[in-house]
Amino acid sequence: MRTSTGARAGQYVALLAYLVFLAFPFLWLISTAFKSPRELGSLHPTWIPRHPTLANFRQAFDEQPLLHAALNSLLVALGAALIAVVIATPMAWVMARRRTLLARAATGWVVVSQAFPFVLVIIPLFLVLKHLRLIDSPAGLVLVYVVWSLPFALWMLVGYVRAVPAELEEAAAVDGAGKLRTLVSVTAPLLAPGIVATALFAFVTAWNEFFFALVLLKTPQHQTLPVVLTHFIGAEGVADLGPLAAAAFLATLPSLLVFALIQRRITGGMLTGAVKS
Amino acid sequence: MRSRWILVLVVGLLLAGCTSGGGSDSAKGRITLRFQSLAWQEESVTANKELVKEWNATHPDVKVEYVQGSWDSVHDQLLTSFEGGEAPDIIHDASDDLADFAYGGYLADLRDLLPDRLKSDIPQRSWETATFGDGIYGVPFLQEPRVLIANATWLKRAGVRIPTPEHPWTWPEFRTVTRQLSGDGKYGVAWPLKEPVSATLNLSLSAGGELFHQGADGKVTVRFDEADQVVPRTIHDQADVDHSASPTTLGSGGSDTLPGFFGGKYAMVPLGFSYRQQIVQQAPKGFDWQVLPAPAGADGLTQGVSPQTLSIAQDSPHKKEAAAFIDFLLQPKNMVRLALGDWMLPTGTGALKDPALHTTKDDWSTGTALATDLTSAPAQSVRGYPEWKDKVATPAFQEYYSGAITLAELRKRLERDGNSVLARYQR
């Protein structure tokens, strides 16, 4: 069925509007990061700063330990992403391939677990971690992020596993491969785009997370980037806008970089031609 | 093979990074206190850190560790810390946030902990802001009045009388002046009323409006009397009758009004005294601004405030040492440093005499002259106030100021709906 020229034009306009909608806050953030306080107080703000300055970046770095906080965030987010994927991959395989009661219950748990808001679990979680001596410990935070991102990671990966033809695993079994060998040597490589996408999701979730980090980490040396960013905000929501925008801009860069680097892996059609239908 | 090594390296790095380091001071017989500060402006953070450093240099047996907190999330963060027994020893907060913690038994009663010097330095009206039941649960140390920040050139050109703390405008006079200053798409005033309740209630004290009244049975009820109506009516009439107040800023925060103020759209903006710091930073070169006292009513310039406070966690094993640190931090000369860093007023009578707070530069002297008129914000210790504020008063005031409901309807909502909320907390 051919799409008419008008409909095609409408699709492009909608796509453009969506892109503008998505990009606007980020572009405004960049613009703000390079403006002087005087320009930020202007009645007629401009997209391009009239007198671009790096003073906000200097002030942000002078006032807060941004690099140290970024390193903390990176370690915690990488740890959470890695562990979540290592746990979720075999679990997703079982849930996708085995139609048992346990697999169905696990799928139900995945859905239900998404319904709990942070505030509902934070105090019990705090007490549990305190008992385990994991308060004020990045390891404790990694544990929380793994648990928090696991249901969605599972849900994502189950979809990817189902897309891998079972015939390939059966062929491996015929050749004498055991379950673990099949998972590691046959299924996992085909799942690579899904695993990368899931790891990315877990990484970005942990990288951006604020509330757990705020509550669970006490020592300034352990604080992650989102927590440190709030130090630019004062009473009644008054913010030190320039340095806050500069720091927030820097905080978005790793996520953007990771997306840019692995975008092709996510969208690549690795399964093309795997089996003849 | 190479990817396996990379994996091992990453895992090793993560484990190394995730392992908590640090030794224990208690093993060396040294006490360590954690001081969670909410200072956020550059000068204020510097002042706090310097004071901690000075304390540590002169008190080798009691080390204070500076922990940076955030105003944005302090309530939830403290609540969780208290529940988990991990709260900082010394807690920086504001008096209107303390009620739940004080009644919940999380904060130490400071009456027997603080030295007489500090008790007598801070006036009784300030202590009342941190008094809950019979106890005192915070040391109020910084506060700010709401003032009018004015475009001095505009006011001079219009030829209006410039008010002073000795001869302020009355509320009717203020309305007349803003009418006189308005026209051609410009407004005499821009009220930033994103949080309309605290602004209205605090300013209403000048007209004698108390709103919350305690009966003989000890129960508190809301009564929206004539005195309570002076300030809301003035704001409403400026915005909806005279059109001398910008209708677009009624839902804005204080910072949002500044571009319009600098751009010559508004002659005055009612803001906290500390906003001067932003104005100094952001005002265009040559922009002449000045601080004027808020209008006065039957009770003069009286205004409600919720000062910043320092408290001690009930669970702290070193309350005496924590109180000694608070006493050090709030020595008059140190309190002045903290006040200058935050662009606010100290509560201490000794600190208030410091010449640095009586200079005309950035109109410090105008604010300092208002210090004696600052009293406890109404209702901050009334149980159920937060719910009353969020569910009843905020929407009611917002609708009234935007012209959607009448004064009678506002009264009905504040009293009828409000009292039913408060009643639930006072059974």
C-alpha cells in the first residue's frame, strides 16, 4: 500500500514536532549553561548566548566535587548494569522458553513490581540495608539499583529471547551442546543487541537515580552526581541556575555518549537470515 | 580472550570503588560529629566550611565532619535517616519543617543543653519559632523578612513617597502607589505567589491577622476575620480590580519575576531579603534598585518568619559536644559570617549590632531595621497545617487571587473545609 504525499508530509511534520519537543529542554539547558547571570536575568532571552562564558562551568567545578561524584555515579551505574544483565539473561531465557508455573509467576511479579513507588519501599529498604551494614556504601546502592532495574530488564530481555528462533537452540542440542553451552554460545551472541539495550537501560536508570542515592549515602565522598546537583538548589526552590545548568549538561554527556556508541548495535538486525522461513 | 580481561578489570575496578574505606575515629578515643548543612550559595558554603575547619583546629578531641545536604529533599531524607537511626548529629533545617520531627521524638530538647549565653542572645520571639509543646527543638539563627525590592529610578520619577522602616506605607497607601505606577502594559507590583499561603499568612500579621485561634479546650480552629482579609484583599484588588499587579506572576516563583523587574515591566517585587544576592548578580549595569519595607497594618511591620535552625538528633550519643559546636557556630561574630554568606539576618542580638549589617550597601541597614518586627510564622506548630495548606488554602488563595472566586467563597473554604482537616488531627 502506497502512502500518499500528503500523509507522508504529515508524518514528517509530526516527527519534526516530536524531535523539537524532545530536544527543546536539552538545547535550552546548553544555552543556559553558557550564559552569564546578567543574561539569565534578561527579559528577552536568546537561544544563542550574546556573550558566551565558561564561568558557570568554572563555578560548578569550584563549588562541588563534580568529577568525584561523576566517578561514583559511573562505578555504581556500571556495576548495576553489569550485574542486572548477568542475572537477567538466564532468567529471561527460562521465562521465555519454559512455560512453567514459576515462569508465569515471575512474569506476574515483573508487572506488579512496577506498581510500587519509591517512597513506599524506602524505609523498609533502609532498615534492611542497615541490618546488612550496607548503608552509606556504594555496594548497597548497587544492590538496590540491581533489584530496582531487574524486573524491567527481565521484561525487555524476555521479548528479545522470544525473538531468537528456538530452532537454533534445538540444532545446538542435536550437535550435543548442553543447556549452558547453548545459552552462552548460541543464544547470548544473538541476544547481543537486547543485552546491550537492557544494560543501557539499567545504566541510565542508575546514572540518573536520585532518591535512593540521597537517602542511602551519607558521606559526601560517596555521593553520586544527581545528589550533588541538588546542592545548587536553595530554599524555596531558588536555584543557582547557571552552574546548575552547566553541571546538568555535563551530567547528561555520558548517557548521550553511550547511546551514540552503541546505537547501531541496538538497531542492527543481527538475526537477519538466521533461519529460512 | 581480550574481552575477558577487560571484564575482569571492570569488575575489579567496581569492587575497589564500591568498597567503603576510612578508619574509625572512635578507636582513637576521638569523637566525630556529623554536621549536615543546607548552605548552598558559594559564600555560605565557604563560611560554613571555614567555621568547621576552625572548630576542628581548636578541638582535636571532637572532630566535626561537614555533610552537604539539600533544601530540596531535606524532609524526606531526614525522616528516613531518623527511622533508620542514621541521622546526622547536628541538623540544619528551617523551623517550619521541625514540627513532625519534634513531636515524633527525633530531635533532642535543647533547653538543658544550650549555654545561657546563647539562650539570652536570641530573643524570645525567635525561640518561639522552634518551640513545640514544652521543648525547644532547634536554635533559630538566620531569618529574612519579606521586603519590596523596588526600581528606584521608576519610583523617583513617579514622585511617590519612599517608605522607610520608620515611616512605611500602609496597605491602602501601597495600593494607591501601585495604581499610580501602573499603565501602558506596566505594573506597579508583581506578586510571585507560587506559594501563596506562607506569603499571605506571614504578611497578614502586620494587619493583626492570626487566622489560627486556640480555644479554651486547646483545639485550634481557622477564623478568617476582617484583619486576616486585609492582605488578600489588597493583592486581589491590585490584580483584578486596579490591574496594578501583574496577573501572570501570581503563579510564579520569586526568581521568575526578576527578568520582568529588570526589563522595566514591574516597579516592585515583594521578595525575601536574601534575593538581593540574585539581584546584585543579575541586574543590568546601571540598574538602580532599593529595598523598601513591606507595608504596615494595625500591628505595624510585624511579619511572620520561619528561621533556619540548628538541631541535635535525639539519637546522637554526643549531644553535649554537639551543643558546644552549635554554641561555637553561633558566636556573634560567626553568626554574622553565616548571615552575610546567606544574605539573611541573624537572630542573635549581639550579631545584629555588627556594623557589617548596618551598611547602606545592598540595603543591609533596611533589613536589619526590620529584625525586631519578625515573629513566629502563624500555624507552623499547628498539627495538620501542611495538609490544610496543600489541600485547602493553596488552591483557595490561588483561585481568589486569579479572580475565580469571591472573598466570601475564600472564607468559606478556609474555615469550613480547613477546620474539617484540622479536626482530624485534634481528636
